[in-house]
Amino acid sequence: MPPRHHAIATDIRHQITNGHIKPGERLPSETALANRYRVSTVTLRRALAVLQGEGLVEKIHGKGNFARRPLRKIVYIGGWGTLDPWTAAEAALRVTVRSTTVQAHGHLTALLKVPTGSPLAELRCVTYAGDSPHGLARIYTPRDLAPVGVLDDESSRREAARRFGLLGLPPAAVQETACARPPTPDEASTLRTHSSAPVLAITRVATDSTGRVVEAALLVFPGDKVDAVFTTHHVTDERQTQP
């Protein structure tokens, strides 16, 4: 049998998603809910914490807990990664972008295979559906490979952010590693998610025909706000098709 607070969270979630509790509506007090479900306030708060982590309930200090509109998902298209706005449940996507030059250190030196201290172009992009953050992307490329103007021109930065890439020459190979994990404190703050709610983390490394790493992207999405789609293309050996 699942823990009692999960059963309570399931019941309240159902009331929100089926419209019985409207978006923006204040939930009964925690004491009233605890009495309704015949549990302690500690157990009730655990249930609410689950819903807060999912983004279905927002706690406003001094006012109470409020239902939020059920989340709409966006779709990440694997390969040379981008967002697919047509499958984003008609969510109005917008992106904020911050660009700068940083020095390679720690895991960046390993990802990009460059010496410590090497200059890197960095784009930090946050994707929103309405006012809700749906994704964080940190994109890096060796500074000498960054396309002209991408760090300075607003339209170039936004196009790069939309594709989660700096829009250089098409890479010869792209490797993506995906995992589910808890967010870092910075990611939880940026994505406004609970520290215990899992995120989908994708590390994408692009290389040219010589094997040089031309770009690395660190992508993080709240696990309940995104679907990732990867398509495999099977290559047929022409020799096997010849008569």
C-alpha cells in the first residue's frame, strides 16, 4: 500500500486536473484538509509538498495553498537538439538569453577537451511557457569557433537559444546523454521546482569531422514538463542492395 500522503496527493491532483478545483482557487486550510483526510498536519504537508514539486499547488506565505493550472509539456527533439513548439500544447514559448565569455574549468575542460582556462563562449537560456520556466540550457563552444555576432547580436542569440545551439557549421557527430536526477540548488531556483522533484538532464556534445569538440550543451528540464523524442535512422549498406 502506498504511503498515505501519496494517496492524498493523488486525490487532490485529480480534483485539480478534472477542474473540480479551479486554477487560482485557494485550497482549504491545512488543518481543514488534515481533518478531512483524517491525518496529521505533518502527513498533509507531505502530500502538499508532492503537488508543489509537480507545480500543481503553489504555497503563498501568509495566504495559503493555491491550485495552479495543470502543466503543459514541451517536446525536446533529440539529435541536433531543438524544441518542437507545435507539440507544446499551444503554449506560448519565450526565451531569455544571457551571453558571456568564460574560462574552461572542471567538467567543461573534459566535455570540450580543452586546457583549463581556455576561453569559451557561453549562452545561458531559460525557456518559459507563459510565466512558468520549462527549461534551462547552458551552451558552450571554444571562443574561436563561436559564430560572429552570436554573443552580441540579439536576434542571433535568440535563434541560437531556440535551437539550443550556437549555430556554427553542422557537426559531423552529436552524442547525447540523458538521465533523471535531482536538480542542483541553482537549477531548482531557476526552474522554480522542488529540490526533490527529478529533472531530465541532457548533455549534448557535438564534434566535427576531425573529432574536435565544437560545442557542448547542458540542458535541464523539469521532469513533468517535457517529453524527449529521439529518432534512429538506419543506414543501409549500398553494397547489400546491389544485384
